Amino acid sequence: MAIARMSRDTIETGLGWSWRPQRVLGCIRDPNTLAIVIGRERVQGFCITQFADEIGHLSLLAVDAKSRRRGLGRQLVIWMLASARVAGLATIHVEMRTTNLPARAFYRTLGFEDAGVVAGYYRGVESALRMVLSLRSRDLSDVSWEPPLAWRRPADS
Ligand SMILES: CC(C)(COP(=O)(O)OP(=O)(O)OC[C@H]1O[C@@H](n2cnc3c(N)ncnc32)[C@H](O)[C@@H]1OP(=O)(O)O)[C@@H](O)C(=O)NCCC(=O)NCCS
């Protein structure tokens, strides 16, 4: 309930309420969704990411207004990225209102890059900025590889 309420008040402001408790609960129960929450007595922040094949979609991220600029948002994304790498994902996608410049600045510090504007993405009334983070190296030319010791024949060593 706290996550749904925070989503309504800090992420969906002015756009209605699509992330209601039932939808949030469905995500938490979904084995392909990673839900990370910070806070014991009250929710200070959360990050919900859906994993599909090689793509992760960061659907919800928020930090309570009183707890911002203390590194919690960054930590939430870093935890999510650790799982995404283990799961073998290639990219993480996220959308935000084009007017949400703080979020854009935040994602840029984590290596996300602008990947285009989606007109009318939010209920046909607001456009979204899509950002993408690549989890794989684009240039593998410098990577050297050696077979594990166990594979080598005695003559090789
Ligand atoms: C975006 C959000 C999750 C960031 O959480 P946070 O815990 O405050 O972020 P962090 O403290 O980890 O910030 C890490 C870095 O991101 C950048 N950053 C964060 N908030 C910023 C802001 N308002 N303006 C500019 N840069 C910002 C800074 O470089 C910051 O490092 P610094 O504090 O050392 O300068 C938080 O502002 C929030 O909940 N916003 C409302 C909901 C939202 O917009 N969610 C994202 C859309 S899906």
C-alpha cells in the first residue's frame, strides 16, 4: 500500500493512479519482477524492475522526499543492476516525463543515455523521455581470453 501511495504522489502526480496496491502486489509476486524496498517502519524508497529476456524495464523508482540526495536512489539502482547482470540482461530501459529533469540528471549519473522521446506516452497528455543503460561492453576488441587451466593439455603449460 505504501509503495502504491508513494507512486501516486511522487511519480504519477496529475496522471491518475495506475499503480494501485493490487498492481504493485502482482509485481512483487511475479517471479520475473525484482522489487527492492528500503525502510523498516516506513518505506523510504523502492525500485521495481521487470525482467524480460535480455531487457529490463525499470517501471517504478522513488525515494521519499525527506530522504532524497542521500544516495538511496543510487543504491536502489545499483542493487537492481547487480541482479540484472547476473540474470544476463543486455539493457535496462526507463521512461520519465520529459519535464522530469531531476530524474534525467539522476539516471545520467548512473550511465543511462537518452534514447528518444515518446509523444503522448502518459495517457496521451504528456510525453516521455526514454533512457537506456547498456550492460554489455560495446567494444570487445581489447578483451583477451584464455581457457581455464583445467582445459589445458600438459603441453600447453
Ligand atoms: C529520482 C530519485 C529517485 C533520486 O533519488 P535520490 O535518492 O534523491 O538520488 P541520489 O541521492 O541517489 O542521487 C544520486 C545523484 O543523482 C543526481 N541527482 C539526484 N537528484 C537530483 C536532482 N533533483 N537534481 C539534479 N541531480 C540529481 C545527483 O548527481 C546525485 O548525486 P549528488 O547528490 O552527490 O549530487 C528521487 O528524486 C525521486 O524519488 N523523485 C521522484 C520520483 C521520480 O521522479 N522517479 C523517477 C522517474 S521513474
